[in-house]
Amino acid sequence: MFFIMLSSYTRDVFQDAKAEGIHQQKQLRKQLLRELCDADKEVFTEGRHSLEELSDTELENLIVDDTHGIVYCYIPKVACTNWKRVLLVLNQNEPYPDPESIDPDSVHFMNNFTLLNSFPVTEMKARLKHYTKFLFVRDPFVRLISAYRDKFQHHNEYFYVNFGRYILQLYGNLSNPPRTADEAFALSVRPSFYNFIQYLLDPKTEKMEPFEPHWRQMYRLCHPCFIEYDFVGHQETLQEDAQELLKMLKLEDEIKFPPSYDNMTTHSFIKEWFRVVPLKDRRKLYKLYEGDFRLFEYRRPKVLLDD
């Protein structure tokens, strides 16, 4: 009996120490973010000097929950489906249903949410000052792999017609690609991963319009040099970070964060995908996403850039 009690005590001490370690790590991440923003603000804000200079479109990824005092900046391909499910659940009456019971497709209807840009500037600023603000980030190159797999390897009419067909024309040496995703998949025609990278690296791409949010830089979606986030979670430690955030929000006893199965971040996994991308293009791609690597504490991927 004494052994069982001692083991339980030791386990509690270990868990407390682990939680304290996670908390300290989060504080260091926030400190690093502020220091980098202060040092290179012109770069990370693209020359803007205040929140008022951002357009409504640039603020459309910020979701507000007035009941619980939350502002969440969602980043596509970084657990945003599950966090949106959590926010939908929090809009319901207690006891809250399990977020896993929420249809994942329902999170794509943004009229289900209140967006920060729906408020006047003074009210936006008040919420940003007083509410708990959080976002989740991911290794930038792994996020690109995930976006490519989801939007171009799977049947997706919207992304094929609006992006895939154009990419095939410009970088896939197909003057007249199939007009629909059905035709393309029947013929096993789709942009290669390298075609996708070529599209991202082409200066003409953003001259037409900003990057689509699934591959737009994370700092350009969430503006961490204008908005001082209280919590920056990482996809690579999603479950631990989600639990820590729910504790911060005092919701750990009411909400169980759904499990995630999209955390493949091994060096071999990344290297295999980038095997088809020439070294000079990998280095250009790193420069394109360097802001995300630096601001969100991801190491420069030497295995891809120093061959």
C-alpha cells in the first residue's frame, strides 16, 4: 500500500514538473517572438505600423468567442479543424458535447463563427487587449507537404480548377490539362510536388493575388508582431499544448481535445518529399518561409539546405 501511495506521489510530482516545463517553454516562445518582432518589425509587418493598416481580408483568420474571452487565429493545416470544433462546442450549452461529435465539414462554414474583423477597430482592440489570444503553428515545410497532399493528391474540384490546372500549364508542360478534377483523376494527371514548389517560388504568383491561406506564411495569417499572443502552440506537441491551453482557459474539465493523426515530422519523411526539389530551389523556398522558421522557433533544416 505504501509503495502504491509513493508511486502515485512520484507520478504527481513528475506531472507537475512536466507541466511547469511546458509553461516555461511557452514563456520562452513568447519572449523570442517579441524580441524578433522588435528587431525586425519592418520585415515581419511588411512596412505597416499598426493594426488599423491591416485589411479585413488580412484579419479574416481571427475567430472570437465573447463568452469565454478567446481570440483564436486559425492556420490551415495546423489542427484548425479540431480547434474550430472546440469553439463550436463552446457556443453550446453546458455540459458541452464532445468536440469529436461535431461534423468536421461544418467548420468550413465561417458564418458559424464570429470574426474579429466584424467589429469596429476600437472593439477589436479591446478584445485583443483583454481576451486570451492563441494560435498553433507547424514546421513550415511539413505544412507545405500537408497542403499539397490534401489539395492536389486528393480529389478536390475547387483546388484543381483554381490552382492545379494552372500549375500544370505553367510548370507541368501540359498546354491543355483536363478541365475538371474528375477528368484529371481518371487520367492520373495532377501537379507534382515540385510543380507546386515552382508555383510558390515564381514571383508572378503573388503579383496576381496573395498566397492561398493553405500555403500562405503563418505570420502573414496571424500577424504576431501586431497581436501579442498569450499562447503559441506547436503541432509537433499538439496534445500536450492543447491540454496546457485548456488549463489556461479553465476548460480542462469541460473539454477534451480531439486526437490528431497528422504529425509526421521525421527528417526522413521531409527529406523524401524534397528529394525531387533541386537544392537551389529548396534554399529559395527557405528564404520564402524564413519568417515562419524564425518567429516560431523552427530550426533551419540543414539536412535539406546544406547538401
